[in-house]
Amino acid sequence: MARMGRDAVGNALRDRIVAGLHVGRMSGGERLPSTRALAAEFGVNERVVLAALRTLADEGFVELRPRSGAYVVPPHPAAGAGLPDLGAWLVTTLVQARARGLPPRELPEYARRCLETRRVRAACVECNGDQLHLLCSELADDHGFVAESTEVKELRASAEPPLAVRRADVLVTTLFHAAQVQAAAKRLGKPWIAVALRPEVMEGVARALHEGPVYYVATDPRFEPKLRRMLAPLAPLDGLRVLLAGRDDLDAIPADAATYVMSSARAKLAARYGARGGPGRPIHPPRSFSDDTARELLTFIVRANMASLAAGLS
């Protein structure tokens, strides 16, 4: 039998790569057998294999890496290039949906039905207006809950809980009031969730307190003692200043001072500060709930919507 030449070896390897990629038995970045192994397989000198591999490299089928070997080049290496992180995540999600039998084009509608088939009500329970506003606004804006406020003192005031609590699908609070809310939830046979903040939110405040005064603009005088309880384990509080919109002189805040404007105060300040959002150097964390809290909330709302879908509701 005639010995194979460079072209014959190259054709055989090219067919192997093309067929392997096509049927999914080979993937981009996969290392080919060594030159010695291929030479033994084809019964040729290693120089013939190396010449064939160089030809395939020129054609874009393989990449030759010094002292490492030959690697299969993906058939469309630039397909995912240039995507931002969010775009890359979306592509991954669409591929995962496809693997579960859901065509990528149907994913948006499926997600919408899992989030919007029914109105899921949450009763937010806290001791001050600023935290209540934060809880309700993030539940509504980020997760789609119909959120209503209830002060914790109202929960304790009478044997019958407030209307917002009675008609809620879930009670939402912070760990500061978990015992009271858990007791009410148990009495009513309702689930409850304790919200935790993203660690970087309060860590950012703590770092700023180590560097100089930090200002908060709020609306409820009860917010300040609660804030001090939250920050006490993290930083010295001598530089913490809490001002109330509509009561205190916000012009007293230095122009370069780190200033956290609570969501409850932003509407009151909008006409005066516009897009800037507040006095000093305003800081507006885009969202406050931790990833674990968001997962728990989304699990609840998806489960409720899927139950409605299964029951044939719309």
C-alpha cells in the first residue's frame, strides 16, 4: 500500500475535525492527539503530520501552540465576541431553556407568565416610614409584587391584623421584627420572608464613615435609631448625620459629603435637585435586597404564578 502524503493526511484530519464538530463529538479548543500518535496512526513520518497540521492551521481548522500541540478551532470563534456580560448571560439562559425543551423564542412569554399571571400581594412590616417605603418600592419595582405597608405596632395593636396583612399572600419584614411577623404569619397560616441587605450597601456606608461624616436624608425620625443599630457593629457612628426632608436644612450638607438619600425622600427632593437626586454627593444604591433575598422572593412569586397556570387561571 502506498504511503500517505501530506495532503492525504491533511484531508483525513480535516474530515475528522469537520465531522466531529458537526455531530458534536468534538468541540472548539479540544486538543488533537500528539504528532507522534498521529504519525503512528497514519503510518507516516512525524514531519508529514506536522506539515499537514500547518496546512490545516493556515486554513483555520487548528491552532498550533508551541510545546503544547494542535487544538481544534471553533467553527465560529467570533460568534459570541463583543457581548457584554448581560448579553452573555442571556445567551447562556436561552441555551439552557432550549436544553429543557423550551424554544428560545418562547422564553420571554414563559417568563412573563411565571411573573405576571396573577397579582401576588405582599404586606411589608417595619417600624418606620423610610424602611417601609424601601421595602415596598423594591418589591414592586424589581419583583412585581403588589406591596402594602403595615407598621409593626399595628400588628401588635389588636387581635385582628390590619387589612393589608390579612389579604397578603406573604408577609415581608426585616430580621429586626422577625419574631412578631413570624407569630402573625403562623396565626394566619401565611408564609413570611425576612429581607437582608446586599453586604456592599452597608459596607460602603461603613467605609465612608471611616473617612469622614456621612449624611442620610430620610423622612421619619424613627429611622435614625434603627440606622444606628444597623451600623453599630460596622463602624464608629460619631460622623453619622441623619436629616429629615421638610424639617432640616439640607443646605448644611457639605457639597462633597457622602449622602445617602432614602427612596422615601427622593420624591420630595425631585423638584429641587432634579436628576442630581439630592444634596451633598448623593448616593443611590440601585437596589438594596441581597441576592439570597431576591432568590427567595422570586421563588415565591414564580411558584404562585406556576400554581395559577396549572389551575388554568389567567
